[in-house]
Amino acid sequence: MPANAADYAADETKNGVETAKSMTAEAQRTFADARARIEQVVQDGLEQLRAQSRAYADTAGEQIDQAQQYVTERVRERPLAATGVALGVGVLIGLLLSAGRK
């Protein structure tokens, strides 16, 4: 009986090792598939983010151009008022900066 028990234990060990190997291979395939799906989702998200940021940058550029044109027109219409406003803003900034040094 010990020979049979030893053979039985050896067979069970082989079966266990083979089962563990197949489970490990299946887990590796599952992780590889999950990794591929995650990479694809991240790539799609990045591409969408790039497209949106380009659209926002284009819109912001257009708005800056419009604001620049508006300011330029107002300065041409009233150069003295624009100079006074710029002087006032400069004085305020100077006062704020000098107050921080005290």
C-alpha cells in the first residue's frame, strides 16, 4: 500500500502542478488583455483631450485677438483717457508692491 500511496501522492502533485501552470497561463492572458484594453482607453482619452485643448486654444486665441483689437480701437479714439488709465493702474500696482515691503 505505501507504493500505491506514494504513486497516488505523486500523481496528485503532478495534477496540482499542471493545474497551477494552466491557471497561471490563464491569469497571464487575462492580465495581458486587461492591459491592452486599459492602454487603448488611455490612448483614446489622451487623443480626446488633445482635440479639446486645440479647440480651446483656438478659441482663446481668437478672443485675445478680438480683445487686442478692441483695446487698440479705444486707445485710438481716446489716447489721453487711455494714458490716464494706464498711469492709474501703474500707480495702484506700485502702491500694492510697496505696501508689501513695509
